[in-house]
Amino acid sequence: LSFDGLDDFLSLGTIFGKPLNYSIFLIGRISGGSLSSFQTFTISCNSSGGSASSWGAIRNHASFPGSNSWIYGDGTNFRWGNGQNAFTIGEWAAHSVSHVNGVQDEITYKDGSALVDSGSSGTATTCGGTPFSFSIGRAGEWNGGFLTGNISEILIFLSVIAPYFRQKIEGYKAHKWGLTANLPANHPYKTGFPTEDTRTDDYWYATVLCINGTDIIRPTEIVD
């Protein structure tokens, strides 16, 4: 998918509601515009861009250029922070954000490495309240924060993702999209695709949106 930074976006409405837990993975790049402007890959928020209405953010923050700025709210309160050194114009990378209900700070990753947060603030500990549209390439229902860039694939899990399974996703996507050089040297799938998963101890239920030429939304059971 390509976004022109002017008015291109994909809205998924409120299909996801406002989940208590989530993990979002994507392969994408900011191809133009400025890192001194909001550029949004994914987020849900209301038409005024309200912080307390938000969740699911992977975006460049205008006040923290190049940072992956996460944010979520419970309808009244919110919390946000910035994973440093996430975006460089023209650079393809694998980005992700994860939220665990009851844990204040979200975790952002780039190419399999956790990003150092520049400082978080706010009092929310849970994601809740009225759901608003989840958008790709724009800041939710707010007519702003448009992305100048490209997205090859997105995975959205409405559940907690174990580190073991997160690394499998990172490894598979890195090999699929030619980004293995970006993985850290100690990543378990730096040199090869993940093998078939035979573990049966935990089950993670998710909604997966795959964008790779065709938009697919389907319920999925994932064995971890």
C-alpha cells in the first residue's frame, strides 16, 4: 500500500473495539515528507485526535522526530511515550507495539530490538472507553497525521503475544521481506526461517489483518 501524505488512508472502523491487550506488527517505511510532522502508520482515536480515545499507535511524533510514539487511553485518562530512533526517511523496517492490560508502558520494537523510551507520562493503566475508527495511514478519525510512505504487511493481534512467538513473527517477516540484516546478531532467527511450531502449552487468539496486495481480515488461532 502506498500513501501520498495528503489524503490517502484505510479505515477499518470499529471492528476491533477497544481491546485490553494488543500487539501490532508491520513492515513499512516513511518515504517522504518530514519527521518534524506527525506521520501515522496505525492508530485509533476520535475526530479531535483525543489522547484518552487512542490505542494501537505506530507513528512518528512531530515533537520527537524519528520516535515511535505510542499512546493509549481509558476514555478519561491516557498514557504515552516515545521509542527512540525508530524512523528514518526512506528506510524499510519492521515495527511493532505491544500493550498488556494493567502495565502502564507499552513496548515498541524495530527489527527485533526493543526501543529505548524517551520518557512516558500519564496515569492510564488500561485501554478502554468508547471505540473509535482504527485507521492505517491517518490518525484515526482525525483528518491529519497522514503518512507519506508504504506498508507491505500488517498483523494485528488482540491478545498478549509471548516473546517466543514475537521473535518468530520478527524472524519470518525479516526473511520474507529481505530485512534479516536489520535483526540483532543474537536474534534466534537471524540466519534462518522459524521452524514449524509444535508447542501446545499456550493458545493465543487473534484477529489478523494481512495487507499484501489483498486486504484480509479473519479470526485466527495461533499455537505458541
